[in-house]
Amino acid sequence: MVESADFSFEEISADELNRLQALYGPLTDAVRRVVQAGIRTGADEQTIREAQASIEAVAEKLEASADADVVRMAVDGRPVVWGNPVTGFRNAIAPPLIMHTEPDGLWWSEFEVGEPYQGPPGWVHGGVLALVLDQVLGEVASEGLSKPMFTGTITMRYLRGTPLGRLRAEAAIERIDGYKTFVSGHISDSDGKTVEAEGIWIKPAWARGAG
Amino acid sequence: MVESADFSFEEISADELNRLQALYGPLTDAVRRVVQAGIRTGADEQTIREAQASIEAVAEKLEASADADVVRMAVDGRPVVWGNPVTGFRNAIAPPLIMHTEPDGLWWSEFEVGEPYQGPPGWVHGGVLALVLDQVLGEVASEGLSKPMFTGTITMRYLRGTPLGRLRAEAAIERIDGYKTFVSGHISDSDGKTVEAEGIWIKPAWARGAG
């Protein structure tokens, strides 16, 4: 099981977070661009091999000063998510999503998905939508990852195809019943909902004494 | 809706597929390595900026000869999946999974997931497991993507945390009822199942005349 110690954080300032995002964000965007280029390129073999060698050389330089002991950080008690595959500003796999909250308890994000997230031609991969919804509903259940909560079950209902491009995800808590939190949400394009999701998040046994 | 024309393919030989995999596989592996390095590096600002510039230069070269009209290919009637975010050998977002089939109808894959797929520290992101399961169950429903099939619903049940590392996914058809195919599967680590999934795949209306 996950230890409660994993949920401790070092507080950093909002300025320090801005500095980190400004440092790593453009690097991660560059990596996203090369992910896309690798899918699309029709370059000749020599160009491909040179590209590969250049990328390996960059990786080697970055690895030379890898952080052996990466710190989990928080700003005002809310975790700074930099490695997450949906929201992390240092993870090129993430679109990334930036989450927003409303006073009424709605959590939402507008984001862009391109060819690396494609299933059938022109459409977002259904599993990518599940990945995004798991993250968004989980953020709601855990109040922005500030409480330990694990996904129990999640169900996706695909209403129609979701086109590549600009999308919106939103979610809210339906109800809380003991250590179970019921959350629902959806993804929509400019014409409305494309996928609905509902799930149950569970507070782990070791955290049930806490609030 | 998706047009049936999207499901046409150009047949290529197994040798040609081997050539493409040998050409693009190592490039994609290099991009995966730099995704990981970008998450982990503790390099100074100048090194980060140089890395960013190098990656942008590589992307620019690859983009200069982008395939405007990417062909969908098949070997022996089975689609060649090179861009898919779970199985594509040209998509650095994909771990990637390589699917295998057994005579009894079981589809399985053994694969490795590292830090870019992490949720809580040391554990695979629940949404990444949903992404993988959607792909694996969908491959079963569509017989290796050779038949047009769209996800109707899919439910994941998380039995316990799934550790980063080597995992196995498997799935099989439960039953077919008219244009609905019911599929179930799971992901396991060396100690057994960690996530179960079940879903319904739907044959689109335009394809219902076909076999």
C-alpha cells in the first residue's frame, strides 16, 4: 500500500512555481513538438538517424544532472504537479491540462489534443479521454490531490466521436458517503458532450482517521 | 461520424513493416528517453535552454519533410499501427504495447511503464491503466483494429495500486449480441490482477451490413 509519508510536501512560493514553469515549460513544449514530428516526418533515413543521435545527446546531457531525490512541492497547501501524465508541466506526455475551480465546486479545464492522442483518423483515442477523465474526476475527489484518494471504479460512456482539437473537461462531486466519494464529469467539444464519466474514489484505510 | 473510407488500407509486405520499424523505432525510443530526462533533470538553466534549442532544431528538420498524406497500411489485412498512443511504434507517448493473440481468443501484451506514466509516487497513474485497457479491449473487439468498432462504455475496477515496472494486459470477448461486442480484461503485475475492465464495443451503423 501507499504510505502516508508519500503525501508530505515542501512548501514553495508562487514565485518559485512561476520560475520552475518558465524554466521547464518551454523545454517540455519542445519535446512535445518532437513527439509530433516523429509521428509525421517523411525524412530520409540519414536525417532520421541524425535526429535520433541529436536527441540521444540531449537526453544524455539532461540525465547527467538528474535529480536523484525529487521533492514533492506545494503552493498554499496545493501540490505542484509537474510529472503527472495529464497535468504535469515537465511531462511531454501531458497535453497538459491546467485545472480551474469554481466556487460552486465545479472543476474544469480547457485543453488541446493533437495527433499524438489520435485513435481513428481525426478522432481522439477513447483511452486518452479516459486518461483525462480519470485525472479530472480524481482531482475533484482529492481536492486538487491535496487529500489521499484512490480510484475505486470509473465508467466512461462514449456518446459520439471526439474530434482532435480544443476540448473541455469538467467534473464535480455528486456525493460523499463515508470513505467513498462519488464524482461525475464529462468532456465536450464546441457542439456539446462527447463522453460522460462517473467514478467512486476511496480514502485509504490509513487516512480515515483524518478529516 | 467516421466515414467507412477511413478504414481502407494499403497492403505492405512484412519486410517493409520490418524496415519501417527499424527506421522509426530507435528514433521513437530516443524521444521516449528525452521525455523521461525532461521529467527528471536537475540541469542548470543554460543546459535546459540549450537542450530546448537542440530539440527544436531536430523537430524543425523532421517537420521539413513531413508526410502530408500519411498512408494507412496493413500487413495480411491487419492494420499497421504506427501513430497510436498505446501501440504505435512512431508515437513516443506509447510505452509501446505489442499485442499477441492466442488460438483460444485471448489477446495479451507484456509491457513496461516508467516514470512518465506515474500517478502517486511509485504507482502507475490510474488513467494510464484505463488508456491501456481501452486499447487492449478495443483491439479484441475490433479483431486487431481490422473491423470498425467504437467504444460504447468501459468500466475500470481498481483492485489495488499498480507498481511502475513490467506489467501484463489481457482481454477476450465475453459475448457478441447483434452489433454489440462485450469484452473483459485486466492488468496484472507479478502478484496478480491489479485492475479489471469490462466494456461494450459498437459496430457503427454504416458497417452493420458487413460481416
